[in-house]
Amino acid sequence: MRKSTVFTIVVCLFALPVAAQVTYTTIARTGQVVPQTDGLLSFRFSSGVINNSGEVAAILSYDRSSIKQAVTLFPSPGVYNPIAIQKNPAPGTDDAATFGSSFSNLTLNDPGQVFFRNNLTADISKDEALFTTPSPLSDIAISMFLTAR
């Protein structure tokens, strides 16, 4: 009985399928120029999010000397599309608020909409806001809108 059991286990182990080869695609690397930043270089990426179309979004840190951040969409490998850059005007605000240094809660859905939270910097206060980008398939003429503040 025991030989039969051992033989069966060995046969099952050899009968397991061989693991598939894993293919990696480099989306972005540190040390690359970030568009819309006057030639500054990337040096850190947050955990990225990916949708079923293969688009990736991440919170990117650039300019190692002052550590700035940008929410960046990578529609394909090596293509940077910063959609929210620290210190740039925040859309939908009426008090000249700009994006602060704290981007978080990044999501990316299948149509390509990006959603994130940011601590805005206004003239007299700091407060949180949520932003959403419209679907690339949408007829909306704006690139991003204030969802809640």
C-alpha cells in the first residue's frame, strides 16, 4: 500500500504543468525626464495601478533636490502623461488653490479615468479635495474636475 501511495504522489508531481514564462514590460524608470517639469528627472514611483487596457497610473516623485510629486498616467511604456503636478493650479477651485505635495488614493478604471486625493494649498488654508479625470472617450472638454472638497 505504501509503495502505491508514494508512487502516486511522485507521478502527480511530475504530471504538474510547467510554470509559464513571465514577461516583464518596463513602463518607466528613474532618471527619465518628466514632461511639463522643465527637464526635471523622475526618482521614485508609488505603487502603480493598472487597468484592463494596460494603462498604468502612479504617483511620481521628481526633482530630487526639492521632492515634488505628480500624478502620472502611462498610456504605454515610456510615455509620461502628468495629469496633476504639485504647485500647479487645481481645477474647479475659486480661491487660486494649487495641488499640494500629498497625492493619494489613486485609482484607474477601464475607460481610463483617474481618481485621486490631494491636500490643496490655498492662500490661507490647506484642505483635502478629490479629483477625477473624464473618460478619454468623453466629449467633456476639460481634462480634470473637482469631485469633492
